[in-house]
Amino acid sequence: MYLEQLSLTDFRSYAQVELSLEPGVTVLVGSNGIGKTNLMEAIGYLATLSSHRVSSDAPLLRFGTERAMIRAKLVRGEQSTVLELEINSTRANRARINRSNPVRARDILGICQTVLFAPEDLALVKGDPSSRRRFLDELLVSLIPRHAATRSDYDRVLKQRNALLKSARAGKFSTGHEATLDVWDQHMARAGAELLHARLELVERLRPHLRNSYAGLTDGSKEAGAIYRSTLQGAVEDDGAVSDAGGPAEDLRLLSVDELTGRYIQAFASSRRKELERGISLVGPHRDELELVLGEAPAKGYASHGETWSMCLSLRLASYYVMLDDARTGGSAPILILDDVFAELDVQRRRKLAAIVSGAEQVLVTAAVEDDIPSELAGRRVKVIPGGIDEREDR
Ligand SMILES: Nc1ncnc2c1ncn2[C@@H]1O[C@H](COP(=O)(O)OP(=O)(O)O)[C@@H](O)[C@H]1O
Ligand SMILES: [Mg+2]
């Protein structure tokens, strides 16, 4: 798919901006702080309903305003879709698809497909496990939008179960509570099993693409891998801590959602005492880890700066290829967004990355310095100027 038109109202630094785009490569050039990332962030938000820079919506609203609008026209084959998303400070966000009646924002997930590369991606390797869980879950929802509900069900149950465990820890726990906890265990086991099942399948699909992408970006001397570590496999240690990452989840992959539900029920039962002592849920996909591996060693803590970047890029490329696999069976090729990444890379990696992405249906690249963009990414140049776009098609 490609984005043909983007229009923002009161989004970040923009009171109003219109951007017309074409398939193929477009490079947006403009000095630092001019608003390039703001444009890319808006497109990414349309795809995931979250920003790659901030965890809440508030900073997305132009300072002093209470409502931002993102409008986009997406083209997929012969079909075009107009998406409108309203981000509100005081009430729920709303969306419209092809000027229909307003729907929940969540209902547009899966329509705009993007893979966004950004300097923040370094956290995929260096950051804590939540960055990698988020990576998996966002990709999952893009591929299978109904998993947005799986995620929010799980989060809701987890929150309520944690509240109950916390009050138990504070001593406000009776035998009646124990029965309530049993009920929450059932809910959490089911929701957790669905999420775990989906994640394990996704990791399996990502793995070969991760390996190939890493080999393509580097000299191929180390192999990149990913191991999903589940707290379902981790022994709860005597101090109540589940051994940090849990065990590799290889043999869990063959289990059905029902079987995983059963495993969670068992695990909750055997960790209940610890959980009551600690006042927190110790077992579940919210504490799992996607361990990234380079050669023999984990990437985190061992990889060099260059290797870390190659791993991050490879994860994003792997997402892109998984989405492309889906595109062959009815999905659509995602829009690639490379926000300010070339400045971070050495010349070799720049050229290899450029060669890999240049064939995508649409590639949007931002850079402060045009010379950072390798010649492999020939295409339209758009100049970003204060408050808007100055299009020049002189090359
Ligand atoms: N909510 C907001 N309201 C108004 N201005 C904002 C808001 N958020 C960010 N900005 C401004 O946007 C600019 C940063 O834009 P950005 O897209 O990150 O620049 P770059 O071109 O370097 O990628 C900064 O000047 C910042 O002050
Ligand atoms: Mg930027």
C-alpha cells in the first residue's frame, strides 16, 4: 500500500499541514527540529495508535489545543481508503473510515500498515524486556487486528489481579478473597494463553527473516536469533522472584490455547504463596522476554554499537518481510518509514539498508543532511520548512 495524502491539524508542531505523496522513495529533508519526525510519527500513529517517542497522547496535541486530527488517503491496489483519526485530550479518541459514522479508534488497526525505523529502536536491543514485548505485540496487532482485544483483555485482568494481590499483601485478605483470586486466575490464564500462543507463532515467523536480514546487513560472520523466554517455564525462586527471563519456550509452541490455559492455571497455583507475599503477578506474558542472540551470546550487554544497530534494523526488516508474506495472502505491503536512521549508520550499513528497502512499494525517509542518504535511494525530495512543506521536484 502507499500513502497518497496526509493532512494534520493541531498535531505536534503543526497547526495545519498537507503532504502529497507518491509510491516509491520520498526523502524529506529539513533541519533538525523542523518537524520531520512529527510527520512520520503521525503516520505511525495511524498504524499502531501509539507513538514511537512518547507513551501518552498528550504531547501529540499541538501545545495549548485539545484535539488533533490525522487524515490520510491510503491506496492499496485499485482501492483507496480515507482514514480520519481524532486524538482528544479529554475524551476517547475516535476514527472514521471512508467518512462513515465515527467508530472506536481501535477499529482502524490493521488498515494502515507501516514499519517504522527510528533512532529509538536502539531500545529494542538495549532497553528492558518491555520494549521487546511491545515490538511483538504491535506487530501482532498489525497482522491480526483482533489481538488488540486480546492485549487489552489481558492488561485489564492483570491490573485487577494485581490490585487484589496488593490488598492481600497489605493484610486486607480473607478467605473470600481467595475465591475471587481463583476467578481472576481463570480469566488471566485464558487471556495470557491467547497472547502467548500468538506471540510464539509470531516469533517463529520472524526468526528466519531476522537471520537473513542480519546476514544481509553484515558480513555474515554471526548469526542473529531470537528466543522467546516464558515465565511459564521459569521456576519461581525462593525469594519469590521468577528467574528473570524464564525458560526458552520451545516446547510451549506446540501447545494449543486450551493447553496453555491449563499450564497457566497450574503455574498460578504453584506461585500463589509467592504472589501473595509479593503482592504482584509473577507469571504471565507481561513478564516474558524476547531474548535476542548474536552468535553464541545475547545481544544485550554483548553486542557492539554497530552490531546493535544491525540487530535493530534486522528486527524491523523481519517485521516487514512477515507483513509481505501476509500481503501475498490478502494483506498489504507495508509503508516503510526510515526516520533519521541514516545519520546513525556507517557508510556500509547505509548502503546495504538502502539497497534492501529501495524496492518497497513506498519508502519515506527523513534526514537533516541530504548527503547522508545513499544514492541507492534515488527518488523524490521534499523540503520541510517551518510549519509546512516546500516541494521541489528538481531531481
Ligand atoms: N505538542 C507540541 N506542540 C507544539 N510543538 C511541538 C509539540 N511537540 C513537539 N513540538 C515541536 O516540534 C519540533 C520537533 O519536531 P521534530 O519532528 O521532532 O523535528 P525533526 O525535523 O528534527 O524530526 C520541536 O520544535 C518541538 O518543540
Ligand atoms: Mg527527527
